[in-house]
Amino acid sequence: MPSAEPHPPPAGARPARLLTQNREMRAIGVWNWTLPAWAGRLPDGRTYNTCPSAGVCARVCYARHGTYTWPQVRAKHHANLQFVLDDLPGWERAMTAELGARRFRGTWIRVHDSGDFFSDAYLGSWLRIIRARWAVNFYAYTKEIARFRAMVEPDPPDNFLWVYSYGGTQDSDLDPAVDRVADVFPDEDAIAAAGWHSQEANDLLAVLGPRLVGIPANRIPHFLKRLAGRTFRTWQQEVDAERTTRAKASGHRRGLRLLPGGNTTAHPMPDGQAADRQDQAA
């Protein structure tokens, strides 16, 4: 359950404290940094998407349900995001300063219990913060695979661990034989049957425990109904396959040829007329 404040902060106000602890994280001594989940609208009318690579996970996101939707909690998360968007250097200085407190020395920070590394600039700020606070440990789940391949994997900070989570639009770029990966399963029995390793006992097992991390689905009835006994990985594969099939059908109707990666290009129509040369994402 996320921490709740008695009253929402005033619109546009910068949070006095950036790091919090929900009940689950407090039990294992972990602190959280949180953004609003996925897509929405800030109080000033701006729209946002903090999870640009979300796929099927957005349809059953725990952070779009329950206490995360309480006005005081949502306002706190919006204030966090507004600080980042309006003054990224100022936010970076504030986070670096807050992490300098003695209570964080030797502890773990979970970067995002909702939201993700939504831009290169934002991830770059986090990498500088992590390197500046070498006595603090950081970890994260992320679906921003391409961004991490380019910006983190070549020279990762020693005090930062991460796990790539299935259910996003970049799933096909993951190799579970090489990458540390996490998948959401219907329940603990399904995790064990697949030979994966549950992190239910302690969230730090996602980065410190055995590889192939299994996460039991939240027991939210309408989300479980949508999951329909699948894992996020298999569900995303189904969605990707359906999208490719629709793109092929559309390409044939338009006289377009499907290229690797799901894009299309024009080729001559049967009557000799050239089709519109328009690339279409699958």
C-alpha cells in the first residue's frame, strides 16, 4: 500500500521529501521513488506517459488500481513528475541531497514502484545520482530495454542493479539466457511449474536472487480475468502476433510488403500502379 499524506499537496508544489516507504518496502528496509503510472494528465492539463514501452502490463497495472488512485496519493505522484518535468537539474540536486542523509547509507532504493525511465535525460539524471551516492544501493524493474542497452549496460554503476520485466513492446529484444528477466505469473504454483524463482518473499530477490524472476499476479479479480492464466510474456507474444497478422493483411490490401520488424514498404500493385510509399508500424 503506498504511503498516503493527510492532504494533497497544492497543485504545482514541489514535494518536501522525494523518497517514501510503503508497507511492503518498509518491512524489508527499502525506500521508494514513485511516478504516476503509464499515461495520464497533470493538474495543469499536460499529458504524460511515464511508461512509453508498456505493453499488456498497462491493461492490468497494479499502480492504476486501489490506493494508487486515492486523491492524496495521486497528487503526490503528480507532484513528483512535475518536479522532474519542470526542473530536471533541480530535481537531480534535490534527490542527490536527500540521499546524502545518514539513514540511507547502506540501504536500498527502488527506483519506481510505478513509472519507468521515460526519457534519456531522465535516465541520465538517475545515473549521475547513483554514481554520486556510491554508499547507497539502487535497483529497478524496467521495460526500457533499448535505452538501458545504450546508456546503462556499457558502463553500469556498481551500486545499481536492474531486471528487465516482460509485458512491454520491446519484449522480443530480451534473451532470458543472457538478460536478467522477470515475468508475471497467475500464481505461485505457475512460477514453480515453469522452473522460475518467486520474489514474493522479498522484492530484493528480483535483483539478488536466482535468475528468471517470477512475480505472482496481484489478486485483483478483474485483472486476473484479463490475464486468463497466461504470463505477461505469453500474453504480449499473442498481442504481437495478432498485430503482425493485421499488418500483413492491411499490407496486402494496400499492396504493401511487410519488412522485418513489422514495417511495410510499397511495391507495384497488380494493375501497375504504385502503392503509397508509407511506412506503417505493426
